[in-house]
Amino acid sequence: PPPLHLLINRVHPVSANARLIQQALRDLFQGHTGIRVLATDVPAIEAYPRAATRGLPVHRVEYRQPVGRVAPAALATMR
């Protein structure tokens, strides 16, 4: 079978449970040949549905991190 690359999507930026689940997934698939958990985590931020509604790439909708938010800007996630 072709290699499998897992992307963790809609990650809550300040949730201890989310961090535990991410680590568990990384640990679970660490020894599996052909399965890789990608280092990029897509945060659960409002910019993604807003961009989808507008039909635009998210990095064009949110290129700076909003003041007071822990999660990075969508542009930083895409880099």
C-alpha cells in the first residue's frame, strides 16, 4: 500500500487533552512503516470556516495572529 501521512486537524490550542491525544497518536504510529504523523497541527480557529465561506485560502484571510490568541495565525500554520 502507499504511505499514509496523518494530519491532525482542529486542534484546540490550550487543551491538555488535545496535547495528550496528539502525543498518543504520534506514539501509536511511531514504529509503523509507511505511516507518518505530520508535524503540522491545524488549530481549531474560526479563520478556516470563514475562508471556506469566502472561497479563499485561509492564509489570505488570516495572515497575522489576533491579539490575545494562543494559536498561531493561519499563515504560520501553512508555512
